[in-house]
Amino acid sequence: MTYQLFADVTSLVLILIGSFLVFSAAVGVVRFKDTMSRIHAITKPQTTGLILTILGALLKVTGSPEFGVAERGDLGVLILLVVFAAMTSPVTAQRLGRVSRREGLYGAAEDMSRNDAPTERSLRRR
């Protein structure tokens, strides 16, 4: 078994799993009713799916028989995509959750527990 065949098979598996996770994130955003569930659906599986898809592309590029200088530049761009996605997604989710809690955008009050309920008063001083 050559490295090219190994890279092709492994990249296919990673890309399929990653695309399934991204698809499940999109379905979760459409199906979930409250803000926190939607935030969870868009950040966790979407970021993991993106990382798996990019890792599959990395393996595909390195397994290519024409692997040269131009392909090494592509590897750098793919690695930067992974780094920036891993850095920005948790921060975005935290900020969205905080704003939705402060603004009362969670959902119906009767569906929430005491810990899920938005604050009764604003934390800002007026």
C-alpha cells in the first residue's frame, strides 16, 4: 500500500465525516428553537467538521504525485484556516450567548430552568 493510496482513502473518510458534521450543524440551526441550542449547533459540529474537512484536504494535497512548491503554499493556507477557525468560533459563541442572555433572547420563559432564564435586570449601570 503506497502513501498515495493511504492519503486518498484517509482524506475521503475525513472529508465525508467533516461534511456530515457541517450538514448536521446546518440542520441543528434550522430545527432547534432556542438561542443556546442554535449556538451550540453552529459552533461545535461546524468547527469540528471544518477542521476534519481541511485535514482531509491536507492529506490529499500531500499524497498528490505532483507535490511541489505551489502545493506547500496551499498547505500553509489550510493550516491558517484551521488556526483561525479554532480561535474565533469559541469567542463568537461566548459573545452570542452573553448577548442573548442579557437581551432575553433565549426563548419562552416557561421552557427554561432557573439557571437558563435571562437576567431580570441589566448588569450595566445607568
